[in-house]
Amino acid sequence: QVQLVESGGGLVQAGGSLRLSCAYSGSIVSINAMGWYSQAPGKERELAADISSGGSTNYAASVKGRFTISRDNAKAMVYLQMNSLKPEDTGVYYCNAARWGRPSINYWGQGTQVTVSS
């Protein structure tokens, strides 16, 4: 089992910045990648960014160049630095820990709300 707790969401004006944090614990050694997903009202949850256990990063086209994902294994934290925020970035952001394979397993945090006003 893996436990994830997000923090750092809030209300910000367009063009502003936020940093989301995710504290993880549990059986993290079996995890292949950690990421951040966003879910806008009435829409499906979608990947914003992820980072593999080897440090490779992957970003959605809509956030590339504006968001940066990073992890600090010593502190058991994953971060999402969000700059140049747009109203369309509004949504609930979930921290994810993924174990690849058959079957694949996904762990989720409770989510943190990000609201970007125009």
C-alpha cells in the first residue's frame, strides 16, 4: 500500500504560480512512476505530468513549458511547480503513484483544488 497526501492548492489569478506538494509513504519501492493528474468540472481526470523512478519526466502538451514536476526521495515528496497559470488549469489535482505491470496498480491522494481566476 502507498499513501499520498497533497497540499498547496488554492486560488490564484491568471499568470500566477502555485506549487503543489505530495507526501508519500508506504511500499514506495514497488512504484515505477509518480505523477499529477488534473480533473476539471465535468471532465475526466487527465495526466498533467509524471516522473519515473529513474527521473524521466513527461508532460501534457497543455502544460509543457509552464509546469515542472520534481521529486525529493530523501523527503518522500513530489512537487508540481505551476507557473503562468491559466483559467483552464482550474480543477482538482491528484497525486498518483503507479506500479506498472499486469495488473497495473494506481494509488491516489485525496486531491487539492486549484482555481485560476481570469
